[in-house]
Amino acid sequence: MEEEINSQAEIIQNLIDRYIVNYCFLLDLPLEIKRIIIIASGSSYNAGLFGKYFFENIANVECSVEYSAEFSNSKFTNYNRDTLYVFISQSGNSVDTVLSMSKVAQRGCRTLCITNNVKSETYKMADYKFSIEAGEEFAIAATKTFSASIMMLWILACKIAQNKHINVSEETKNVYTIPASIRDTIENVENIDSAVKLISKQEEFSICGYGYNYPLSRETALKIKETSYINTSSYPLGEFIHGHFAILNKSKVFMTFLEEDCEKFELEILNKIFSTYKAKSIIVSDSWDDFGCDCLIKIPKCQLKIATIMSMIVTIQILALKVAIKLKRNVDKPKGLSKIVK
């Protein structure tokens, strides 16, 4: 797992070199896309939630995300040929994802796959296909395939935006600095051992995030569950205050993500939590302000939103790895888990 975390800068560099030339995105996509439905499971589902933000905020395309198993079991039949169905699967052979793609393809709708396996069923079936080329992932917990899938989704969103003549210069400036930002984070993230000490003593705790940081909170919870068997729950930050945060009467740790340019809304919620409950707070941030928390995991400042997202991702992967090692778990072979493939 550690080796695969450390390989991510090179993998992201390869995707940039392959698909971006002089800030132009070179890949084949349909010119008319009215709606996107992303279908995936596990970490790929969490990557899809990032994709939803990318497609809606960058490309101005309506997007929803569905679990593969639920989609394949649905009796809904109103498939729309103006919709692009995007399937994300590291192996490309996950049973529920393959069934879902077959269902869509049989109805003559357009399909696109993002996978790490060009020999897979989804890659063979898809109308539009993109390999993240991350190399075989041996650790059970997805790391490099997760970040590469997110990078691919961001590239797709930028390409759709350019096809629609949307100016993406603010999104893409300094794009070539992303690999360096990942390396910088791996080498220089601060206070992560203090957070490990807090988390490793817990049987359960909550993680929240707002906007892009919500799917990040979900992936953090999944990584810690998979590697350390700690019962972690994730919530959108705004939803958390609608009754859910009563669990902080019992929980001893609360974790969230804040960026230097965070919104007033986020700070108001945190102040309410801090003033009401005694749970120890962990915040992952690129800001020098500790926001009054008990433990600030400080990541280096990045020059681009997608670079900050990648740095946050790398940080939570390192955190999960270190917590598992602290608890003496077999991080590469968690008990009872395996890659789910056909």
C-alpha cells in the first residue's frame, strides 16, 4: 500500500502527458451530452462523486451517481440516448458493474468506462473507453487507482467544457504542477502522527466534508474501515447538524476537511460543534489557521483546485496506512477482504 501511494505522482504525470497538450484536452467524446449518470461501487463510487462535482461545476452538465448493484437491480426502463452512462471499475470486471453496463448497452445507450484493465469486460463493451494505466494494484485498499480515476474524470469534465466553449483556464492553469504537489504532500504533510495517535484509540468516529470534501470524507471512512476495522461514518457537513451530530455526545473524535478559502457556512457549523461537544477535533487543511481544532493535519499549499484534491487524497491514504500499522493490522491483506471481480 505504501509503495502504491508513493507511485501516484508518476501515474498522474502520465495521464497529464497523454491527454493534455498546451492546455488542450485530446480525447474522443460525444459532442452533445445533456446528462451523465455515473455507475460504480466502493472507492470507484466515491471517485464518481468527485466526477459529479467536476461535470456539474466545470462542464455545466447534470450528473448523478448510482451504486452498480442498485442500478443493475432497478426495474426502471426509461433510458435516454442523450445521456452518457459512465462506468468506473478498477478491475473492469466487477460483477454488478458489468451487469449494469450490459443493461445500458442492450438499450442502445452510449457507454463510457474508466478502468485499470484494458482486457476487462467493461473496456470491451464500452463505446468510449479510457484506461488509467496505473499498473496492477496489489493492496486491497484502492489508492493509486482511486486518484487516477478522479484525475481521469477531471480530464473528461474539462474536455466536455472545451467542447461547449466554456473557458476552463482557471481550472487548468498550473495543471503541470500537480505531480509535484503530490510529492510535496507525501514528503511534507505535518502532524499526521498526532492524528494517528488519536484515531488508533477509537472504536468509532465521524468524518464530515463540504462540497468536494464530502466524497473525500467517504473515502477516508472507507480506507480506515478496510485497513483498521474502525467503525467510521461519513456525512456531508451541512447534513451532519440535522440530528446526526448527537453521536458526538458519545464519540471522542471528530474529523473534517477545510481549505484556506473555505466558506463562512463551514466555519459556523464547526463553531457550533466545538462549542456544544467535547469530542477531539482533527482537521485536514492547507491553511496555517488551526480553526481552534485539537489536531491540524497541514498539507502544503497547492496552486490548483484539482491539485489540492489530490494532496488531500494522498494525505488520507497515508493516515489510513499509519493507523493500520499502529494497530498492527495486515494492511495489504485485510481480514475477510478481497478484490471483487467477475
